[in-house]
Amino acid sequence: MNSVLQTHAVSKHFRKVEALNAVSLNVAPGERVALLGHNGAGKTTLFRIVLGFLKPDGGSISIAGSKPGSKQARRSVSYLPESVAFPKMLTGREVVSYYAKLKGARHSDVLSALEKVDLVDAADRRCGGYSKGMRQRLGLAQALIGDPKLLLLDEPTSGLDPISRQKFYQLVSEFAGRGTAVLLSSHGLSELEARTDRVAILRKGVLVANAPLSDLQASANLPIRISVRSTQANVDRVHRQLGGSRINGVSVELECRQPHKMAQLAAISKLGAAVNDVEVSPPSLDEIYRHFSNHHDHAGDAK
Amino acid sequence: MSAVLAIAQTEIRIGIRNRWVMLASVILFVFALLLVLLGSGPGGATRADGLTVVVASLATLSVYLVPLIALLLSFDAIAGEIDRGTLQLTLASPVSRGQVLIGKFIGHGCVLALAVIFGYGVAGAVGYFLGHNVGLDGIIDLGRLIVTSIALGATFIAIGYVASASVRQTGTAAALAVAIWLFAVVLYDLALLGGLITSSDGLFAKVLFPYLLLVNPADAFRVFNMAAIDAGGLSTGLAAQGNSMPFQPHIAIVSPFIWMVIGLGLSTLILRRVQP
């Protein structure tokens, strides 16, 4: 497969700290990849290496066939830094038009980029007075300009309200649909809400997972939680029959693996009137993320 | 090329909006006006063109003020932008780091030029209307002073970039800029004066001294302007030695330009290694 971004066994350390350890990650045209990890897991370091700001200690990187930092590579990549800042004295329109000129983009792109991020009304105000969300959207407008082959977005949704966040993912999908490769970083899985094609998780500089979300869900093999609501009179009997743990006097909580789910539910329905209600919750995205980012587990590595 | 101009345009825009241009213009104008008013007083009536007398004192003013304004304009250019995080995106774009620096240089140069033209121009106009025997010579002298002051300023802008690219904190860059100014326009002259006093007949005064004047762009600027005014009696300060130079004093103007090229080259080399 012809990836836009190819990193092979990239390593980087700062003094004694191992920031990245043999990270191999590819992003194909039109693919949306989320890079997850705690603060300090190495996400931003990887971005800075891809941008050519830092030299890796080992490994190789290619961006649309060029070396990172080369003019060709910089032309292909658009970047949105984690805490984006602009000269306070300039208006939003001037900022976007400045980057359009630096990238050699058409002037008509400026307005369409501002429209895409809903900043047209504020375009002629100085960006020193923008809120964090508006600054973030201005940063995104700047990144969308110039038909990038690769979008590098460092925690793009921090500071965005839920509606802006939804619009953001729509924009990302729109660009991916036109063949742009997207690599975005985030703190947790729950923020992504399954809007990416693949999830890569960095833990202390090591890539511990790199697979579609559904594969991660399967390979994590986390228990399903079943909460059984009974009555004060019957809860003891239910608990004795099903096991699990009692909570708040009337409920029993059980955990079971995916293959045993139906058998467990059958056992519950056999209890008849003793059970008032049953709630089944699959493992949350946060739990899956915690599973990969905290445990020593390389289950998803092979993908 | 359009990228370079976009960077320059942005610097000019910021310079105008944060009132840098106005502030620098007013400072230059106030000092220049003081000199004009003093120079055109009754005691100032000499044989020479009234405006030329003013230009002679303005040249000395330029030596102090213009490098200071230039350094204040440039010390923040790289360290400050890295500090605030605004340089990352520019360096991630397809523009080369040399182009970034040239763009900033053009922009800051224009900001300084606006201030010098306005400050000295208005003060010169006042001198023109108040002065005695003001003629074309005086206007030419003033024009030459304005152009060379801009060149001197551009030199110190380039030197300021070296300071700004070498350190990561804006505060450190500012301290470095002040140190450069203090050395180039105050301490250097004091050291030369000391040398002259201790060996007024020796090797230092006869051979080394003129060349040492040439090495410092600020002194070379003064030597050139005093020689160009062509009024030995009006020369002040160390440049009064200009008459006995072992070289044509007019070539002194080359010195600021050489330093400008050195400054830009050095700061580009340093900026290439900067990890934003």
C-alpha cells in the first residue's frame, strides 16, 4: 500500500528519557488515524519529527516519498499545533491569508477555509480577542488551506464545544473522502467516538496498539457488565443464584465475557419475577483505552 | 517571493498596529526637533547652510538612537515568536528559513524607514523654515542622512536577529540586544578615546585608530556623514579625525553594509538549527 506517511522504527530520546521507541506507523491516503496516549507518551514528539523540527535518533520516515523537513514534505503536510497561537494584532482573515501565501495557495481558498470553520463573521476582528475555541478553529482553517496530502492535528478538539467538535470530525471526514491522510492525536478514546478508521496507542514512547477500533474492542476482551435490578425482598436470592456483587440494596452487578453473555442472560430470565430490570453495558471506550495504555499488552501490535 | 512579501507585509502591519512606528517616529522627531531648535538659535549662525548644521548634529543623534530602535525592533523576532508559539506554523510551511528571515528583515526595515523618514523629515522641514541660508545643499545632506540612517538601522536589525536566534527566551534576547547597543555605540568609543589619550602619537593613533573606526558600523556611519557634509569645522566627536584618514572617508559607508550581510548570514545559519 502506498502510504502518505510512513514511519519505520522511529526512535528518539532526550537525555535519559526515551520519548519514542521503534515506532512504525503508516497512514494511507484517505485514512483517518487517531494517535492516543497520555501526556508525555510521545505524540507531539512524533509530530515534530514528521514535521522535520526534530531529527530522530533512528528509523526512517517518508512523507509522500520525501524526507521530513524537505520543501516537498512541508508542501504536503499541514499542521495544527496543540496550543496554537497567532499574532494578536492580526485579524482572522489576515492570519489565514498569510498562511495561504506561505503555502502558495489560491486566494479564494481563504474565504472557503473561513467558511468551513464558521469564522466568517469574526474574520475581520483581531484574533487577540478570540476565545480558545475560535483560535482552535482558526488554526484548523489555516491547516485546511493548500490541499494538504497529510493533515497532522495535535489534539485538535481540545477547547471545542460538542457541536464544534462534531463539525470538526465532519470536516476531517470530508477531507479524508478527498484522499487526504489524517493523523490526529487525542487524550482518550471517548473523544473520538469512533470517527476514525484506525486507532494507534502510544504508551511511554512504545506503540502498544494499532488497529481499527472494533479489533481493539475484541482483542482487549474486556468483561461486559450486567446490572440486575431486583427488590429488597428478593435481592438476596438473586445474589445467591447469580453471584457477582451487591450494590445499593436492590441491585446485583455481574461481569461476564462476551461468549458467556447469552447464557448469563438466560440464567437471569429464569429468575422470573424476582428481577425487575436488566441493563447490559459493553466495555466503554475509556475502559478499552485504559486497558491498552496502562497494561503491558501488545495484543494489537501485529496489525 | 510572494511568501517573503507576505512575511514582510505582516511585520509592517504589526509594527503599525502595535504603534511601534508611531512611537519610534515620535522619539526620533522629538530629539531631532530639539537639535533643530538649538541649531537655529542666534548662536548657531555660521557660514554654513543652516540645515547642514542641523544634519551634523542629527548624524550624532542617529548613532545613538537608530541602533537602539533597530535592536528593540529585532530582538523579539525569533526568540519571542518561539516563546509565544507563533513561529512553528511559519516554519512548518514550505518557506525556507532564509526566506523567513529576509521577509522579517524587509518588514522591520520598512518599519524603521517609516519612523526615520517621518521623524527626521518633519524635524528637517521645521529646520528648513526656521534656518538661515537654507539651500539645496542642506536638503541633500538631510536626504543622505535619512538614507544612511535607514541603512545603519537595517544593519542593527540584522545583528539583533543573531541575538534573537541564539537564545530561547525573549528576556535573554533583550538583555543581549541592550549589551550589543551598549558595546557598539558607547563602550567601543570610550575604549578608542582611551587608546587615543594614552598614545596620541603612537602606532595606535596613526595606524590602527582609523581602521578601528571603520570596523564599527556606527562609527563608520558617522565618519561617512561628516565627510559627506564636507564641513570639517562642524564635525564632532571621534569623527573629527576624518580629515587625517589614511583612506577616502566616503568608503566608510561600506562597513554597515558588510555587517548587514554578516548579520543576516549568521542569523540564517543559526535559525536553520533552531528546533521550534
